[in-house]
Amino acid sequence: MKRYRTTKKDNIFPLKIEELEKKLNEEFDQNPDLSVTTYENKNKKALIFYITYQVEGEKVENYLLETLLKKDFEWNNSTILNEIPLSSGKTIDKFSDIGKGLLIGNLYVYIENENSAIEYSLSNKENRSLQQSETESVVLGPKIGFTESMVTNLNIIRWTIRSEDLVLEKFIIGEREPREVRLIYIKSLANEADINTFRQRLQELEIDVIDDSSVLLQYIEDSSLTIFPQFFTTELPDRFSYDINRGRIGVIVENSPTAIVAPTTFFSFFQSTEDLYMRWNIGSFLRSLRFLSFFLSTILTPLYVAAVTFHYEIIPTPLLVNLGESRAAVPFPPILEALILELMIELLRESGARLPTKIGQTIGIVGGVVVGTAAVQAGITSNVLIIFVALSALASFTAPNYLMGTTARIIRFPMIILGGLLGLVGLVFGISFLIIHLLRLTSLGRPYLSPLYPLVWEDFNKAFFRLPPQFHNMRFKSYRPKDIFRFNKGKSKIKKDIDE
């Protein structure tokens, strides 16, 4: 099909039925799936055209054709819109809009010599049923995930966010394959500047097609060169509603089960809605464990390489003896030994993810044991390094967000190289570079390391740990919501027995 562009000659109506039929066949290159049928009544001709498998056949037969052919009324746009019992009818006068509408399941009726065609939205969409999200596992709380259906996702969002201020702005993005995109926020909470920034980025985006929300994300984020994700992505409606109710802005894309949330911070990627469903002290412990795990995942193996290569004095003597014995048969320097083992772990992880679930789990467990044992016996690596690499791999899995876990895995490799070449000085240099890089990053124009930089003390109990619920009376100041207070803190402390 040809690419549609609006021109001065885009409005081709009125014209003869034969002319319109010829133009449709030319534009769609004689597509066999394009149904073009001419009907006649009282010297009036009507052309009905649509793509066969994309419309609901029962509605076409029972509502459209039965009313059009069996009822006695004059054929023109106004009477057809009044007589046919379909609520989605409207007139379209641009041929480019008709071409795009056919591709998304619209049906068109054109009465000869009328100034416009009638459009009916009768799309026959195939949707998978609601099921548990596979990429974000939770123990407590709702487990249902988004689907590829825009209608289903909007319905879920309406059920989870029952606010009269909920706004769902509609955008159509894509020149060749238009996709519906929704900008979602609560009008009385979301910062107006953030809404305008997000809206502007969507409106100014010119692209042929958006394959998924993750692709859209890469076009509208603040920096496309960094490895750190700047917008949060989720498949869980409860996590999406949690962020929207805190004053953030969300985006969902047609045919994508992943929602986008912004602005976000580096620390948001270690938060989970599960923290809310547990007691505050348990939630704080788990959140702190995730922060520690991310640090260990990026620094543990590089620290081993730096210590074994340059700094034996920091290793305890009993461990140093065992380490020397285990490395006696290893022919490679520590940096090469660590890189080989890390690559093997990444190969096992990637192959396990791509294989069917049951086979992937078996490959991951058996492959890890077999490869690790064989590597030690063959003298390729030491058993001490296997422990460090295994701990680093486990630590990277604790991040609730897959993108941040992947970031930790990738950062580990340059850190190993720095530790192997420059020792602890190289590690300090690498960590300093990461901190400076994070300080320069923004998400929708907001500082990426907030509330740590700039310092916002009031947000510490929401970003790094949790206090009892009565202390969470304020929303994140870092996002600058219109309404900063969630509830009255004074009244929340009042507790009365039933006999009072």
C-alpha cells in the first residue's frame, strides 16, 4: 500500500462509484482481502468497502446490510446515519483518512456523488485473555498484567484508578502504521510542566511505526546514549496506578502490554508495590537489600580481580592460602579468568531465557552446575571466583525492574577491566564516573538522583525505606505534584476503641 500524505487534492469527493472503486484498487494494489461491493436502490448506488478479516462479519450482515437493503428509505449520508443501528458512524471526506481507517478495521459506505463517505468502526480484534505478568513476579498483591489490547488496558486502568480527574489523552503516532497512544494522568495531581513536556515529545515524534512502548520510550527519553533507563516500564496495573496516584504521568501504546511511567528516579527502579503490602519494617529491609544487591552485583567480581591482581594485603591470610591453592592451576590472569566466567554465566542466562520455560530452567540449573564444576576441574577458573560470580549473578536478579538488572550486568564488565588494569584506583575511578554520569541524567527534565540530589529530606522515607503508614501523608516532593498531601496526618494518629 502506498504511503498516505495529506495534500490539497486529498478530498476527492464527490465522484462516481466506478472511479472510487478504481482508485481503491490502485492504492491497495489489487489486494484480494479488500472487499469492494456495489449496491443499487432507486437509481442510487452505494459502495461498501472494507478489509474482510478485520471487521465483524455478523454486524455487517445483521445491522448494516439488512437495514440498508430491506428498509425503504432514500440513500444519502444523513438518512443512513439515522437508520442504520450502529453508533460509531461518522462522515469522512479525506481519502488519506479512509486508507488509514481500512487498515485498522473500519468499514466505509459511499453514496455516489456525495461529498463524503460514512465510516463505521467494526474492527474484529483478537485479544488474549487476562493473565499473570511473566516479567514482574510478585508474592503479595494483584498479579494480573496488561495485555496487547488498548480497550482492555483502558478498562483495567479505569477500574484501578476510579478518579473523576483521570485524563486519558489520545494520540495517533506512525506514518505508515498508525498506532493509538494514550497519555494518562490525574489532572489534580500531575505537574503541568511535566504534562506539557510529555505531550510535546509525543506530538513532535515523526516515525513510520511504533513497534512497542519500549521502542517509543527510546525516542522520547531524555538521553539515548546512557545505559540507565530513564522512564519506568511495567506490566502490572497496580504498579501503574500506584505511580499515577502519586502524581506521575503514564503512557500506554496499542498492541503493547508494557506501560511507561515518568518522571522517575534511579531509586524508583528498586521499589516494588510488594513493599506496600508488607509491614513497613519488612518492606524497608527488602528495599535496602535491593540497593545493596545492586552495588554488590556491580562491584563484587571487579573487587576480587583488583585484590588478586594488585592488593593481596586486603585478603585475610587463611583465605589467601586457599585462594593461592585454587589459583595454582589456573593459566590465565585474574582479569581474563573473570571475564571468561562472566561470559559463560551470561550465555547460560540468555539461553535459559530464550528456551521454553521448563527446558530453560533445567538448562540454567544443570548447565550452571556442570559448567562450573568442569571449569574448576579443567583449571580454567578458581572455585573462589565461582562463588563471587554466582553471588553477583544472584544479586542482579533482586531488582524488580528487568532493565535495571540488565544494566547492573553490563556495568560489571567495564568495572572488571578497570579493576584488572588499575586495581582499586580503577574501581574508584569507575564508581566516580558512574556517580557523575547519574548526576547529569534527567527524567522528563527532573533530576535522576532525586531525592539524594538535589537533597529532599521529606522523600527519604519513600525512596530508601518505609516508615509506618501514618507517616506517609505526603507525596513525593521531587515530582512536584499539585497536591502534596495524601491525608491528614493528625487524624491518622487518632485511634479509638469501640466503647469510646
